[in-house]
Amino acid sequence: MTWLITGGAGFIGAHVVRAMLDVGEQVVVYDDLSTGDPNRVPEGVPFVKGSTLDRDALDGTLVEFGIDGVVHLAAKKQVAESVARPLHYYRENVHGLQNLLEAVTAAGTRRFLFSSSAAVYGLPDVDLVSEDTPCVPINPYGETKLVGEWMVRAAGAAHGMATASLRYFNVAGAAGPQLADTGVFNLIPMVFEKLTEGRAPVIFGDDYATSDGTCVRDFIHVEDLASAHVTVARALGERGDGTDLTVNIGLGEGVSVREMISLIGEVTGYGPAAEPTVSARRPGDPARVVASADRMREELGWTARYDVREMVASAWEGWCLHHPEARR
């Protein structure tokens, strides 16, 4: 099969591209390069610079390369930005997806994987979040992902496509330093940045109802996330038209913010320099969000391979490639 990977020049997308190639699939990358890097696209892989808002470009790409399936990762994904610019997020994430689904159904493409997020759950009050946990997103980013799931499911049912929505938890790590995430939007790179600058990491709230008072999160290695895409893509092919899957992609283990900062201190060699300061809670931060990964394991036979220490170590190698002054 030939797969179109939208956002394939991004951090997650580049790993998905390589995972697909490793199992013999044909891949075409489609990316507007607003955050992607063309250097992440492997040599020999066709690349189209384009936006999901450009219907003509989508139509031409699907026909030119004879696309059989789509993995849709292209999206805006910063929670704070989505609160400040909600209409921008709805335009990019919802209207862009609508454009893509219209192009896909017109071209007769039969497989569609959608990059969703644990943000669809909002503030779940459960120890483990299953796919049946109610979805009550609390910010525009999460809303656009939930609407996206609805659109993908409805389009699949109406047009006989096999579809899937993958709800990612906190993605970390890298397959190699050159593929590392260069953004500073998530906990691990935020701590790296503080340490590199000689400043203390910050904990936002230490009075939550958790073991050490700090928020607990589920982290998943980006290589595991990429392999999950391959597993789901193959499941859609085996189960055929009309299939719809919704699955969590997480390790299924909780790590507190304080525990993560301590681990980062160990892995990076910063040790006591990683002692955090405590600031006030951020609005909307749930105390605990940890995935139940049972559905992926029991129904599709997939389990994560990498632990949290391996995520931090591989992310650190990537950080040091771009910030050589950070290494001790």
C-alpha cells in the first residue's frame, strides 16, 4: 500500500514515516513545514509541500501517487495557543481535516488513521483512562481533536472507509538525535531548557491528591507510538472496509512531575541542580491522567517496548545535539 503521511516532516510524523518504511510500506510525505523540517524526510521518499486547507493540492497528491491510505498527523497542538487563538485552531484542525476527508472520499481512498489526543478526556477522575471514559475536553485543542474523531468516524461509516483514532498520551524520546523534538512545549524539554540555562525546573502545584502532591502523567516513547501506527494500519487492512477503531496509546504507567524531574537530573548528570522550585497550580491541570493500554494489547497484540528512563535518555541526546553546551 501507499500511505500519505500528513505532517510527515514533524517530530512524530518523521518517526511514523520510518516505521512504515521499515515494514515495507510505500510512503508519501505531505507537510506545510510550519513546524516540520524537510531534513527529516528520508532520501527517496516523495515530499509535497502543502496545507490541508489547499483542496487542489490534496486532490492532486492523492491521484498522482495513487494513495491507498492516509495517516493524518498535521495539526496545531499547543494547548495555551489554542486558548488564545481558538478560531485558528478550529480552522487548521477541523476545517483542514474536513478538506482532507472530502479529498480522500472523492479519490476512493480506503484507510484513514487520525492522530487524536488524550486531551479529549479533559479532567478524568479515574485511576486509568480507558477509551470508554467520557470525553469532556477543557480547551479548544482538545475540542478540535474530539470533533476530528467524530468527523473521521462519520465519514468512514458513510463512505465505507476503515478508520481509526489514536489517542496519544505524553510523547517523548527519539529514535536518534537528528529526529528529536526541538520544541520546548512539554515537561521533558522544558526541564532540559531550565538546566541548560542554569535555572531550577518549575513544578506547577504540589498540593494535588497524588503520592507526592504533583501531577501524574503517562509518557510514551515516540518509537512505540510509531509502531502503534503500523499495528493499527495493518489491523484496518485485515478487518476491511467499515472498520472503526479508537485506541489509547500510552505506557499505562503514571510518573509524577517530581519523579520525572528527579529522573532527568540522574540521566543528564545535573543531579542536585535539578532540584525544582514550586509555583502555583496552572488552571485546568488534572491531578492524574494515565492510560489504560488494555485495548491495544488485548485486541491488537501491541505493547510498548521502552521505559521512561529510555525516553529521557534518548530525548537528552537529541537536546545535546542542538545545545552542545548542555552536556556535562
